[in-house]
Amino acid sequence: MDDMRLITLLALVAGPLSAQTTVSNPSGYNNVTCLTGSDTIVGVPMRAQGSRTTTLAAAPVVVGSSATLTLASNSLTSGALTSNYLKFKTGYRNGRFYNITGNTSNTVTIDLNGDTLSDTGGSVAIGDYVLIAQYWTLNTLLPAANATTAWTQIPSGSTNYVQNGTAVVASSSSTTLSTQVLLPNLAGIGINIAPAGTYFVLGGVWNSTTTGTTNVGNTVLYPDTYITVRHPTTVTRNTVFSSLGEVEGGYFTIPLTTQATAQQDNSVAIPRPVGVTLSGLNLAQSGSFMASTGTATALTSTTLRDVLFVFGNTTKALNKTASSASTTAYYYYGGNWLKVNGGTTSYSSTVIPAGNGMIIRKYQVTGHPTSLWNDPPTY
């Protein structure tokens, strides 16, 4: 089961940009049990500690697919933010985040990735608040040096076993793997997309079965998607996936891609430290989730449009997909969240556990526009 706590520590931001940007960042933690012989599909509901907040001192300078932002402070270390992202906290692009590709002491260059910072509806402006945060990586979230190698009975003689490391159990050989971490293919096309990569700990470092390389602990984990912690039968006991970090207190925008003539899966998780009801997700209200035209008895129903698949982490199974028995399919119709083949019973108040992985299957749309899901905090 999941265990979440908010720690109301009002600590100073590590490495503040200036006296004006020293703010209080509440922290929290989340625990999810990873079952033996099963996939556990989880996001990271907190961001890495040490984020910084400042404001824009000038209008963005856009060149091609990049934009350079001048900040109100000049205390950054040049070139040190390439494993970071920038998120707008206020203004026209409130909630959106972008990869940082370079920086000086007072400027940050971001990859727009097809987005713009201005259009007919408005623009990013001087005074907008931005947050700079580190991406989690395999090694910062699940340090290879701290992989589990044993369990201890606490108390002695009980049936309660406590791991001596992270949720990842270290492998003893490359031919018989213990825990594997699978990352979704965020650039994949279609539905039921195979993972982009599989990783495991061996010899005190992260390795990749996909590329055959070692020391891949700096692989980035994005804040709007999930990872799969796979315990094959060689892992004989459950582990606990624990995440500790800063609470995301503002809007967070997640792009959802579509296709013109076919359905498209989006692998998502929201960075929230508490469970959120289906209605609280703001999917339908934000206009990013297409309502169905009638009730649906199956995934093949012609009335069905966008579908939300919620993975079940309390059910033991490997190779979980959107169509697995442990996965629940929801859709929006008549102002309510309904379950596929669930009749007209409303599930709008059903709570999605903190950090739970999900797939949003977008219905085909002419021109294949990207929908922007702006998720608000519910706390």
C-alpha cells in the first residue's frame, strides 16, 4: 500500500538565487510497496530538493526552437544547469516546464520543444516567476551504491522484513537479473508502446540491457511520467519505493500527444504528494480530455473517445499494460467519470494514489494537436 506524509518543514531553498528569492519549500515523502514477482508502476510525486525561484528581468529572446531568459539575479554557476528544467510559476505559461540547455550567471536557455512563449492569447513577461529544479536521475532517486542486498526481520522472529537499501535489489550477474527499472518510450507512436529502456544495478553501478552500457546512473527521469520497478521471481521479498523531496505547490502542465488517424498512448504521472480524485485531476475541465459520446461496454465501443488507464500496484503481475486485468479503464461522459463496462455508476470521487502511473489514450484528432493538461494542486 501507499504511505504519504507531508513534512511541514519550511526550510530555505538550497543555494538561493538572491535574498529576494529565498522561499520556504515544504517537503514530503511517499512510500509504495513493490511486490515480488510483479511490476510496480510509479511516478515521483516530489521534485528533487534544492530548487530555486526567481523572476524574469527581461522579455525572452527566442531564436529558432530555443529561448534565452534573463533572470533577476546573477548568482548561477555558468554551464551548471544542463540536468535541470525551468518551470513557469506564474504568468501566461504558468505550469509549463522546459529542458535547460545552457546558462550563464544570470541567463537560462531553454528548449521550447515545439512550444512558443507568446501567441495571440498573451506572452511571457517581465516579472513572471520561474522555478529552476534538478531532474531526478536513476542515481539520485535510486542510488546504485544503496541497492538492496539483504532483508532484516524487525522485530526478530516476526514476518516483517525490512530491506537494507532502496527499492532496487542488486543483481549478482548479468544473466540472472534481480530488479529491473523500465522507462517508457515517450517518443513512441501508437498504443501499447514497448519501454524505451531497461536498467539494473550490477557491480555498484547502473547498467542498461538496451544499450549494453554501464554507468548510466545519470539517465534523466522526467517529472510528468512514471517508471516501472520490476521484481522478477528471483526477488523473493517485497521492497518499498521511497521518495523524499519538495512538494510541487503550483500548476503543472503535462503535454498529451495525439495522432490524426489512430489512437495515441501517453505515459503519465502527476507530481503530487497526495492522492487525487478523478474529478480533481482537472483533465476534463482543462479541455485536454475528450469526452465520450455515450456509455462504453468495451475498449472497442464506438462511443468511446479518450481513455484513462490507471495501473493497479496492489495486484501481482508482470508485463502490465493498459489492457491488463489489474489496470482500470475510465472515461468521461455526461459530466462524470465512468468505468469501461461499468454502466452509469460514477467514479468521479475515486482516488488515484500519490505517484501512481497512468496511461492517457488520446482519440484521433485531425491535425494531431498536442493537448495541454494543466493539473492544479488540490491542497
